[in-house]
Amino acid sequence: MITFTSGNLINKSDCQVSYTLTSDPIQINIRSKVESIYGDAIRNTVQQTLKELEIESGVLEVQDNGALDFVIMARIEAAVKLAFPNLHKSALPPMQSHCCYASSFDRFRRSRLYIPGDQPKLMINAGIHKPDGIILDLEDSVSPKEKLSARLIVRNALRTLDFFGSERMVRINQGHLGFLDLEEILPHNVHLILVPKVETAEQLKQIDAKVDELIQQHNINHPIFLMPILESAMGILNALAIAQASKRNVALAIGLEDYTADLGTQRTLDGRESFFARSMVVNAARAAGIQPIDTVFSDVNDMEGLRKSVEEAKSLGFDGKGCIHPRQIQPIHEAFAPTQDEIDRAKKIVLAFEEAEAKGLGVVALGSKMIDPPVVKRALRTVKLAIATGLLSENWREKNN
């Protein structure tokens, strides 16, 4: 007899499922730390999952460490699909209403919080920390043996969890695994796909074509955006072509751990080894009309280092930065917030723009100086950012009069 296993008992809010192939009628054995309270509900979930997968034989062992239904369902499906690789049935939790909101092209992406796709305990309350985006990661943070389980957990999380308005992002794998990721997650209200280690425009165009195919196949009626991540010397040198490779691109990100390894150097706090690459990303993104996004800051205990890193990123022209821990979110938002001088100047430009627009004038003037459209656009964004950060009230125009 061969047994297939998904999950582990190391983490809370998770479970381990083992499925053994036999020709006998299905036998279910459940051990749960919350059996006295939720035992009947867990058994119902297990039975319903097997029914939807049309599994009627074998032995299923569930060792539960307080997992939610969507996790138990994903772990069972993963174990069964390891046994039956050609099984096309799925066991989907109901789509919750709080999961059904859209994103937008130019929304703020100051912070994006990475969560390993095989660690559901970190997903459950991620939204309460209010990052601009939550990345359910299927790539580097997930071991090869957990790729299938993580894909199904992420799919179910997208259907189930309340992310409190954060942009719902997924980082897919490279190559064939990435296309499998897209097929599984795209129909379930994901907003943005992070595409890792992009080196050429052609790579991104292939992803874009797959997204087109799946949107038509599943009749998806909300926008799906792309954020390519440049993590090699080749990717950096092709930055502009990659930034312009898809109409779905909303941002261009850089990953410095792999980039510095590709250069054969070490990543340092002062960042001299990555200045060229980061400048390339900013210039390529701005030329393509999308947002430049900086890499993560890897020391979660160094808040002062994080603040300096974000200030440097802002000075280079970046709009956002990656997070690997919730405690990094608020310092990033604060560091990307506009200064009072920036707010005051932006207010003047916006008022001048609105006055010119009301008078039907084709040019905007501030005093004796003409204001170009890109300057107006940046001022409008500064005002919106100041409002979002709580530095400016929404009725600031009334107070300005």
C-alpha cells in the first residue's frame, strides 16, 4: 500500500492528511485538538470534500491542529491528487462576499506583505495589519514537496478569507509550475500576479497570454494585474521592454537577494552594489507609466534600518517596498508619506489646476510659472497619499478657502 501525505503538525491552524490507496470502501480516521467542540463539523467537512472529489475507497487519516475548513479541504485534495495526478475534480469552499472586490490600476502599493502559501496560520489575520497588498507566495518560501498543497491552500484562502480591502496578490512559480498556479488561482478573485525572475519581455508575454486564455475560459469580469519582478542582470538590462510588455503591468519590482547573487556580490546596507539596478527599475517603470516597487528589507528587528532604507527608496523614486513581517508595514507607510512642504506645494498645484479647469484654460499656472501635466499628476497623487496617511483631511479645500 502507498500513502500520500500533505501538511504537518508543526504549525497551529494546520493539519496533516494522509491518504492510502486501497480497494476497500473509504475509511476515515480523525484526531483533532478541538474534537470535543468541532468534531462533528470536521467530520462533515472531510466527508463533503471526499464526496466532491468522488473518492470512495482508501484510508484517510486527518491529524488536526486547529485548522479551518478551507485548510482541511485543501490538504485532503492535495493528498488525494498526489495519489491520482490526473484527477480534475476540485473541492471548493463557498466564495465569501467579503472576497469579491476589485482592485485598480493606480491604487497605492506602498507595502506588500509576503506570506508563505503553505502557512495558513499567517494568512488568517493578515488583513488586520492593513498592508496595501497581501502576497500569498507560491514560489521561494514554499518547499518543492509542498507546492501542490500551497497552491490549493492559496486558492481556498482567496475564496474564504477577509483581507480587509488589501490588494489580493499571488506570487507564482517559474516555468511550468507557474502556469499550473495560474490555472488554479486565477478564477478565484485574485487581483494581481507577481511574476518572479523575469528576464525578457517574451517571458511576460507568455504569462499575459495565459491570463487572457483563463479570463475567457472562466468569464472573469474584474481586472487582473501583473507585477514582474526583476532579479538578475539580464532582467535589469531588459527592464523597459519588460515594463512595456503587457497592458496588465501596474508595477515593476526588484528583488535584490537574487540580483546580487547573480552579480557575484553581497547585498549591503548602503546599497552601492544595487544603485544601478534600482535606478533602472525606477526609470523603466516611469517611462512605461507604472509604479516602481523596491525590494524587501530582510532584518525585521531593525526598524531604524528599515526607515532609512525606505527613505532612500523614496528618494530614488520608488512608490513602495516589500514586507516580510507585519511590524514593517506602518514604518513603511510613514516613511513613504509626503512631507509637509510636499503637501503644501501639492495643494497649491491642485488648486491652480482645478481653477484652470473650471475656467476652461488649457494651461495651468502657479504664479508666473507654467505647470506641466506630469507635475499636476504627481501633485494629485501627493494629495491622495496625504489623505490616505491621515496627514490631510478629505475636506482640505474648504479649510483652504
